[in-house]
Amino acid sequence: MPADAAVDLDHLDKYTGGNFALNREILQLFDNQCQEMLVKLEALAGEASAKPWREITHSLKGAARGIGAFALADAAAEAEKVGSDKMAAIHAIERLKARSVAVQLFIEEFINPKG
């Protein structure tokens, strides 16, 4: 596993025993959940109450760590600190999206390997 991989499969395998079908199912569920959370965060950017923002970013952080998407989890941890500052929220969402794209590409390649 490359050190810069978007998902650490060795980490995920600790929980799944390396079962491909289970890994695929978990990764697909994560991908769907992640995209839903990003949409919700975009809607919350700059809202007066920071609580829903913190709850979603905290959930994303935990889910990302669970599958071994540590760079995305780190971005979520940073985003969790954003309050009601709209510009800070927008920048956090941009970082989250960039990291989530890398995870999406990893998942796509894992599920449908080329070659």
C-alpha cells in the first residue's frame, strides 16, 4: 500500500479480515455517506448555529478514520473547528472535497480495477 494512498486498506482489513466483498460494501457506503455529508455542509456554510456543522464534520472524521481515509479525516478534523465564519466554512468544504475526490477515485479503482 503506497504511503500516500487515499485509503489505507491494511487499516480497513483489520476490521474486515481482508474480505473483498465486505471492503467493497463498506467503501461504497462510505462514498455515498461522504457525498451526502458534503452536500449538507455546503448548505450549512455560514449558518449562525455551528452545532450541526460540528456534528456532520465529526461524523465524517470518524467514518473516514474507520475506513483508513486519514487525509480526509484530518481535513474533517480541521473543518470541525470552523464556527459560523462563512469564508472559513467554504475553504474547509473545498479541502474536504479535494480529499474526498481522492478517496472516490481510490474506491472506484478498488471496485473496478483497470488491467
